[in-house]
Amino acid sequence: MSDENPQTDATAEEPQTELFDLLIPPGVPSKLIIEIAKKFDVEVVERKERLYFANMEGDERILLAFRGNRENLELAHTYLVEKLKEFIGE
């Protein structure tokens, strides 16, 4: 009989889910960010990104992103775009 913890062995053999990030555009209402995180089971994380436009060439900013599996992020992206269009009156 082994002294090893069987739970550790089983956990080590489980394949890890590949995670993706969906950047949240600056200005998205915090209420919408919270709603999407809960509704689509994604995590809100900070991510450092280099900017490449206007007079900010090469500047680094910390942006928010949703992190989760591909399927949930695709659903979250569609929902985010739909809600932002409603928000700006398009």
C-alpha cells in the first residue's frame, strides 16, 4: 500500500481546461461586467497590454478581461456587443 494521497494522483492526471481572455473595452459599465461574469461563468482579471494607436504607441496599460473557456467567452462576447449597442442606442 502506498503512502501517496490518491486525490493528488487523480488531480495530476486530469487534463487542464484551456483558458482564453476576452478584453473588456474601457468604458463598459461595471454593472454589465458583473452581470456577464455571473451569467457566463467567467472570471474578471487584469491584463497588461501594449497600446498601438494614436499618441500611445508602445504604452502599457492594465486592462480588464474576462477569462474562461472558449465556448463561454464566445457567448459572453456576443452578449457584450448586444448590450453595448443597446447602451449607446444603436
